[in-house]
Amino acid sequence: MASSNKPNNSKNPEKPHLARTDLADRLDTLRARRPSGRPPSPDALAAAQPPDPEQTPGRLAETPPARLILPNGKLKAQTRRDFLIYGAGVVAVAAGFLWALPDETRARLPFGFKPPAHPDPTKQALLGRALTFDDDVASALYSPDRLVPTYDISEAARELRNNYDGQTPDPADYLADWTLTVKGLASGKVERLTAPTLARLADQYGRMDQVTRLVCVEGWSMIAGWGGLRFADFLQAYPPKPGAQWVSLTSSVNLDSDGNSDPYYVSIDLPTAQHPQTLLATHQNDASRRMVPLTAEHGAPLRLLVPMKLGLKNIKAITGIEYMEGEPPDYWAERGYSKYDGL
């Protein structure tokens, strides 16, 4: 039978020059999907191109983002909806911020706001909770079994920094007749202790010396040696009344920057007072790192040493201790600082 000279246009792996390519097949598919007379778009042509094996990215190469083609109508609707949602969010945030501003601040805005006759209790409560959030976290994380780091006395500073906010009280004005008034006792009495009384307590329970880091809210810290009576031992000697949860400590000899009387007072919760590293300190290290009685610059004759709190809680020259059921006033908390002041 005579052979035919008609070319064979079917795919034939033995005759690759006669086979249709994958690109041709894809283009035919695109043409079939589009209205007659309209050529495929450049994007469609690019998508129809088969991958180049030589340009295939490696396993560590960044994967190119997938191409997404949306109809114009759908894209416009999505853009309009996003604009409305984001716009509403901005308005809500601005309104909430304006509502949360203090009344005095809002009155200074150029919009004509007038302070209300009576503060909004809901607003005051919300702002108060926001300000004490870190206190709540620190209080929840507190553990009486967790100790702050201690150091060797050789690491203590030779010159301890005087962190009185005002002028340092003159010891000649108060040390001679100094007493410590203790209230809120289980006995119902009011005790007035003297320096010899504290010395007897230290002999009875033993003086505890420790070297810890004092951290100031201003950003500096200092390693120092302190010695004195553990507050937990003081609580045994002078137990608080039933239901007491707080301790108020006062210094009536504190001075402001002009030298005028400015009583200082702090509050600590009872678990903090019972912490094994909380001291009623009577001693400090000197320049040769020996333990000596407190100087006036560091709170003679008695100061609080509570190393798990910021320095502003470590009240100096204590003249009064009172056990209380409710949280007592705190000098710096009344001026906008944290109440708990835990590290």
C-alpha cells in the first residue's frame, strides 16, 4: 500500500517538531473562553506561560505571592466596606479617648467642653483600675517564698546615696526624744517604743544582716548592706489586731525641699511585712563596709528596708506604725504614683 505524504499533526513523542506545545494548548483554551475577536490580555498570556525549569526557585528561596484577579465591582465594594469599618473604628477610639480625658483637660480643649458638676463615678473607677493594673499584676505574682538576690558585703557601695526627696532632718532636732508609736495592736493598747526597746528586741530575736539592691523609681539602683529586726519578728512581738491586712508607716520628722515639716507615709500589705527579707533596719554599711548604726541621711534611728519594692516604699526615720484593715494612704500614690510599687 502506498504511503501517504500528508503530514501528521497529532502529538507524537517520536516527532517533537510536529507535536503541539503546552503553550499552544493553553492559548487555545484561553481563546475558547473569551469572546470572538478579542485577543487574550497580557496578564492572561503571562499566566499561560509554562514554568521555566532553569528558573525554578530552590527550597530556601522566597515564594512569590499568588496572583489574585478580582472583578472591579467586587474590589470597589470591598474598598468601600473597609473604609466604613476603619472610619467607624477611628471615630469610636477618638470618642473613647475624649471621654477618658480628665475633666480639667477636656475643659481646655477648643471644642467648648465644660466640666460636669459631679465627676462620673464609672469613669473614675475605670481610670483608677487602669492606673492600678500593674499593681494587680505585681500583687498576683508576689510570693513570700521568692527572695530577691543577695550579694557579698564586698559588693556593697562604699558611699550610700542619700535619697531624701526634701532636706535631711537634723538629728539634733529629733533623735534625743525619738519614740516609735505602734497602734492597731491585738492588745488594743498604744505602745511607744524607744531605741533601747528596739535594741532589746534585736537581742531577743537576733539582728539580721543582708546585702541587697535598692531600686529607685528615678532609675538608679545601689547595692548596700542593711541590718536590723525582721518585720516578721516585730509582728510576733507586737501582733496586729484581728482582720488587719495593711501596715501604715509614718515619719513625722520628714522635711520638704524648703526645710518645712512634710510628714511622709507609706503603706505595705501584711504579706509584704511578713516577707523574710523585710527589715526594720537599724544598721547600714559604712565606707569600709562594716555594719554601723544608721546615719541621719539614711533614716536613723529606724527605717524600713523592703527590697522587693521600689525605694519610695523604704521609708526613713520611722516614728509611727499602725496595723489597719483597709488600705491606708500613701504619700506618692496620692501624687499619681503606683500604690503597690513591687519589683
